[in-house]
Amino acid sequence: MNPRFGNDAVSIFDDFGPRDGAAVILIHGHPFNRSMWSPQTAALVAAGYRVIAPDLRGYGQNPPLGEKTLLADLADDLAALLARLDVEQAVVGGVSMGGQIALEVRLRHPGVVRALVLADTSPAPETGDGAAFRRALAERLLAEGMAPYTEEVIDKMLAPYNVMGQPEVAARVGAMMRATDPRGAAAALRGRAERPDYRPVLAELPASVPCLVLVGADDVYTPVAEAEGMCALAPHARLAVIEGAGHLPGVERPAAFNRALLEFLGEL
């Protein structure tokens, strides 16, 4: 539990499906909210899973708390949420920043993690240049709001051909980004500037904690080579490359993403 904010940092979340179903917690990335998982939530609930999809602290409907939010803070928030819901163990999945938070949950609360699902993420520690970029971006978002940043990166969040070819998806993703509270986004960016090295977490995963690594074939932020490197680190991990997608394959190609996810979960 985070000692500064207690159990209430994540008060807004979805909890769908049978209470006795195997639990899956899905962690959104930056700068999104829990609604990004709606295609996965529907498919998982239909298959009998209990799906917990929170808004992270400072995102969606959960307000920001403080000027810097470490990934450790976010991981503790989620562990506290699972404890409040009497979930002793869950499949912990996340995309991008959410994948890093999933690794932090495994690092700080290993007993909670039944399996890992890591989509379009990187376990490497932040670089000096990366840290400077994130801190500068935090200040920019506070000064300008989310709209200019959204327009600048939408064709990196989604494959450019999907921005044009899936206008409803692009509109949905853009709306999520613009609706994010700049204070929450800035606090998380400052925390990610201090991101540690999660490669040892992957390397030390036992066979009893399976890991699925997913990546969009045309992801420019965390390309396929990054995902392949993660699987090389984690000897029991499997890789699923989602064709026709960029950084958010669960949104861009939900059917293919869901097939890979359900197949993996079905073998646990």
C-alpha cells in the first residue's frame, strides 16, 4: 500500500465478469484511461474471466495526487486495489507504461502475479536523454494542455495507416488523450523519468509465472525487436506480433489481440 495516499488513489475502476472467475487486471498506458480496454473486457468476460480495469492515479476519473508519481506508486495502488477486492492473485497485464507498471507489480508484490501480459512496452531503464525529455514534456503539457501533444503523436500511438483507415478508432484514442488531466500526465512523466531496470524481473521469472509479450508489427515506440529481446530475457515467455497495428494493437486490431490473449489465458 502506498503510505502517502492509502487505498483510495484508485477509486474508479471497472470490475466485470463472475466474481469466481480467474481475475485479470488490465493497466492502461499514458495518456489514456481504462476505456481503452473495452474490446478486451468484452471478450474476456464472455470467456468467463473476471476483468478489473482501473483508471490509474491522475488518469481518467481518478484525480492526480502530488507532482510526481513513480511507477512504484502506481504498482502499490493496484496491489492495494486487488487487496480491497479480495483478489489474492491475478493475471497482470498492461500496455506501454502499463506494461512497466505490471513489471513493477511483479517486483514489489510478486505473490499477486499469476501471469504477465506485456504489450508494446520496454523493460529497459530510463536514459539520461529520455529522463530530460519526459521532464520537459511534463512542463509542456502543463503549459499547453493535451491537445497539441495529441495531434503531434497520434500517428505514433496508432500506425499512420490506421489513423487514416480507422477514423473512429483514431477519434476515440485522440479523445482519451485530450481528456487526460495534464497534472496527472505530468506527474507520471516525472516518475517515469526515474524508471528503473526491469530486465532482471523478466530474467528471473519462473516457469510458474507465464508471460505473454504482444507487439504491433509497426510499433515505432517499442518495435518488434524490443519485444523479441524481452522474450529472450524471459525463458518461458511467448511472443505475439499483431499485424496491421502500431503501439496500441488492442485498440487497432482487437480481434487478433484478443485471440492471442485468450489462447494464452486458456493454457494457464
